[in-house]
Amino acid sequence: HDEALMQPVNIFTQMPSCAPSAPGLETTGFEITAEDVAEAMHWPGIIGLGEMMNFPGVTAGDPKMLAEIAATQRAGKTVGGHYASPDLGPAFAAYVAGGPADDHEGTCEADAIARMRQGMRSMIRLGSAWYDVETQITAITEKGLDSRNMILCTDDCHSGTLVNDGHMNRVVRHAIDCGCDPLVALQMATINTATHFGLEREIGSLTPGRRADVILTSDLETLPIETVIARGQIVAEDGVCLVDCPHYDWPPHARQTVNMGKALGADDFQITAPAGANAVTANVIGVVENQAPTRALKFELPVTEGRVQSTGEVCQIALVERHRGTGTVVNALVSGFGYQGPMAMASTVAHDSHHMIVVGTDTEHMAMAANRLREVGGGITIFKDGAELAMVELPIAGLMSDNPASEVAAKTEAMMQAMRDCGCTLNNAYMQHSLLALVVIPELRISDLGLVDVRSFEFIPLLEPVS
């Protein structure tokens, strides 16, 4: 937040709302309270409450969630939504009644229509791996709903996408490619957003009295960004930044956040079968390409020397607690990445608890990857055949880098290539990896407390006896 205020462009921030995202189903390193939210609403540059993802809590009238919403509304700020359930009946209506004013978790036209008809603004996203614009923008282009109630957004773009393909300009171009009128697409990225967050007297249009934030382009459809003006000053031209972007002096405690308690070994990642079992039926997290939701799958897996063997489509996933040094490792199974041969990938980006997620086909490699991130203070690493293929260092909270964006993007692209070298053919599959601990998006997720069925918000066993 402080670093954002230092920049030569206008960056506005929403106060996070849900840590933990689902109380009782995960343990976070810090718990956000209504008092924290109330304080943040007085900070400059804070424009609302971000992603109220504890939708069961809001629907059920949870006092803590409603207190956070009330603190935001008392400050005259906007409450952001995050309704990941497919249930568009009374539960959804109750959620909207609780105060969230927008939602970006829609994946189909019916979702966009339901949100707009309930008085929300439907945010439709194109992230690095979330392709939800084409399936929802038809609510405007074909069904004729009021385009003032739709906003374009990204939601999870890694540095490679940002540097090489663009950010909001990429989304606007994509919306146009999906049949949206260019001026309407621009409206959904500018005026609609400013109006929604109560900023239309400051930004969002080229009119007197507003901040002079302008891009100049020679083509409204392909949208090449030729000149960027921020606060009335030319800050970039022909892809070259013309101003300095100052940085916050991050304190040591922000860089020393991977607290696993101990180095891990292969045994920490073993899944033990019930005594005497030759095979087990396992509940498996199923990754879906270009979608945030997962599927709840079942696989029959063999047992060797009392340990469950991941084979073929299924590999292992582990959540390593990294905030309090408890030494906790929760093991589960995941399908869809397509990894082959002995390998492992580990990341300390794990929305929103941000523990460490390790996915692999071999327990020794999983231990190598986890210990490597402990050594460097967080980031993303991939090991294959006993060697590290790629590393993206994220020293600040294990989430961010203070290196130039181009350098981070190059390392990210190398990481994506390493995933392909390990057999993964999914588009930008790292984004799915980073969401596997988000216990508010159906259907199955992993937490530091176990395997969570998000359809019922209950823990379920990893293994079941073979019938």
C-alpha cells in the first residue's frame, strides 16, 4: 500500500477481508479483524474491502464478516465480492444482501446475468489462466443487458503475462475479439470502474477536473499503447518508461517469512495406507484448465509396502505450514498436471493462507523443493531428476520480488518452460497450483488442517477402503 502511493501513476488498493478465508478450515499466519478493516478505511488510497470470499459466513450472517462490511460501508467505501458457489438461489441473494457490490468468480453467461440482475457489477476476468470473458460478455453483446454494470478485470496475472502480453490492455483487446464494441470495452475498463468505486469525480473519463490519466493509441481495436500520461505527465512512450518508480525499504522481517521449523525429508511426504490394504480409493483434487474451480475425483491407487503410490494421472500434493514453524505437512493427491518422471514443484504463493504448496511425483524431490524455498526465503522452484530446473525468488513475504519486472518475467517464463519439460501441457498451470489451498473455491482444496470439500465446507478423508 505504501509503495503504491509512491508511484508516478495512480494505484488504488482494497483492504483484504478474509484471513482466514474459511474460519475453522485453515490456519493463517495472521487474522484480519473488523478493527483492522476500520483502521485501513482511513488510509489514503484505500478504496474498499477486497474479495469477501467467506460467502457462507455472509449468507449466514456471521458477525465478524458483517462487522468488516459495516466498517467499510460506514467509511463510504465499496465492498468487493467473491462468490465462488454455483448456487444462484436464495444463498446468493442473501450474500448480495450482506453488502458485496461486485463479483469476479463467474464463469458463464448465467453467472454474469445473475449478478447484474441482483444489483451487483459483474467483473469478468482474463487472467494468466482464467478465461472467463468470452463465456460471460455475451450477457452484453447478445442478451443486451446494460453494459454499465459490467467491469473487465484480470485476477491473477503472473509477471510473464504482464510484461509480455499486457494487463488491462490485454483484457480490453480480448473483449473486442469476443465481439464487444471497442468503445463499450473501454467503458468497462474505465468509466464503469471509476463509478463503481466512487472515483468518477477524479478518474475514468477525459473531462475537466479529472486526473489526466490518458493513453494514446492509433487503433481502438488492436490497442497499441504508444503514449502513457499519468497525472498530466508523460510517463512512458513507445514502451519505454520515462520516470523513476521509487521503492519501499522492506524491513528484514518482511524477508524472513519461510518458517518451516525444520528441514523436511522424503518420509514427511509419504501417504500411509490402512494396515493390510493392497489398494485404496482416494479423493483426488482435479485441476481444470483455464478455470479456478477444481473437480472432486476418485481414483483407485495401488499400495506398496504400506504406502500409497501415485501413478499415471495422479501425483502428490502437500501443504507445508510455513508461518509458525509447526512442522505440519498435510499430504493429498491431485490430478491434471500431467507430470512425468521424478519431479516436484514448490511455491510459497498459495492464496490466501500462503503456506507452501508442493506438487510432485516423487517424495525425495518434494523434500528437495520444499527445503530449497526454506533456504532462499520463498518463491517458486522446480526439481527434476535430482536437479533444480527453475527458480523464481520471491523474497518479500515469499510472495513478491523487488527485482525489475523484466527479470522476474524472464525467470517466470523459465519456470513455465520447466513445467512443460516435466510433462505439464496446461495453459499457465502455475496459476492453478497457486490456488489449490484456497478453501472457498469448489470443489476440493487442501489446507493445513486436511482435505476440504468446498461444496459442503467439511473435511473429508483422503483415503477410503476399496469396496
